[in-house]
Amino acid sequence: MSSRKPEISLKSPSEIEKMRVAGALAAQVLEYIGPFVVAGVTTGELDDRMLDYIENTQHAKSADLGYEGYPKATCISVNEVVCHGIPGVQRLRNGDIVNIDVTVLKDGYHGDTSKMYIVGGHTSLRNELLVKCTQESMYAAIKTVRPGSNLTEIGDAIQKIADRYKFSIVRDYCGHGIGLGFHEDPQVLHYRNNYDLLIEKGMCFTIEPMINAGTSKCRINHKNGWTVTTADHQPSAQFEHTLLVTDDGCEILTLRKDEDFPRFIHH
């Protein structure tokens, strides 16, 4: 955590409309790619499909492609890969758990979201519980967000659920403010913490817990400089949404049709 004072951008009504568009496009990419996440497909083929969809159907851009040298349009993280899996020649197998993380850039604004897929529809009980725990913890954290609440409540909500399932939370990566910038202030920690910051109407940020079956410790692939795996090679799961803080709660800008969860949270 940096000790500097965060520079938080509160979004204007016109910016909020652009954030809604970018968020909806990002959600649509995950809806579109679902039927193609099957045994035998390569992660590179999935990435090619999503890039084509973003550029030629949505008339938008992938914010990932070229970001600080990142070589692909999306991040596809399989099994023990925590985040930033670079799509390539790896073929998916039945029972794999796969995170697809997409950020769409439209009219200068970013929509950032990720989802877990279970290849073939069935996996081990531990993997099923890990995926369930991670989504449940993200939803619990979203329910805390409202003007006047504290960022610390997000980490508390996630920690309670991870502890109940006896899984560990990755501490090396966090959620972030988002808008014109891909990664803006504030940092959003997903574990119990004392980063004291009051939430205000007009803030936009992501909540994206990464939860591991084993140790919370991670390793970066030094050959490609991006891909993060669990230190003990146990599986990892992640879900992510982009949120807007409203008058009395929040709006999920990246909500998908397959989710049994409200777009608007009111307090």
C-alpha cells in the first residue's frame, strides 16, 4: 500500500453514461465467449474470438492489448494461474476452472470484469467450492458499498466468507479505481485491513477478489513477466465487477444476464 493521499475521480453524469456503455460491452464479451469455453479449445483461440468481437462487433478496443507491453487482448487464467494468464497454445480440458478477464475501452472509458468458467460443466468438489466462495465473497463485498461506508468493509466482507470456506485471499493484487484510466485510485483491498477511506457518490472502482485453495502466496513467471501462479500450485479463482457509487448504494456496471444478482444495491 502506498502512503500517498489518493487522487480520486468522482464521475460526472456524462462520464457515468460512458462508463455504463463500457461496462455493458465488457459484460457482453463474457456472455459471448461462454459457449466457446470447451475442452480442446486453446486459450489463444478464445482470445482471438474476443478481440474480433470487441473490435468488429462492438467497435471498441481491448484495453489489455499493448498495456505496458501486454501481448494479448484478454487474460485467461487456468487452474493454478491466479491472474494475467497470457492466452496461447494451452488446450482446455474437462474439469479445468478458467478465469477470463476482459477490459473494454470505448470512447476513452474502461469497463473491467472477469468470470470463472468450469470446462465441461463439472469439476472437483474443492474447485466447485472455490469458485462458489469467490463469487459469494464478491457479492457480499458489493453489498457493503454506499456513500459514507468505508473501503475497509469490502475487505471484511470477503475475509469472513473466505475464512468460512477455509480458503486464502491473495494479497499481492487488489481492485482499483477506473474511468478514463485503466487503474485509478483508490486501491481496493480484498482482505481484512485498516486502509481507512470513506466511499463517495460518483466513485467508480472494481472489486475483484482472488481466492486460493491453498496458500495465499503467489509467484510471477519471470520469463513472460506477467503470469501469476499460486506458490503451491493449488487452484485459484477470481470474479470481478466494475461499480458506480450511487445516491444510496451502488450500480454494477458490468452485470451479466446469467447472474442472479441485482444491478442496483439500495441502502
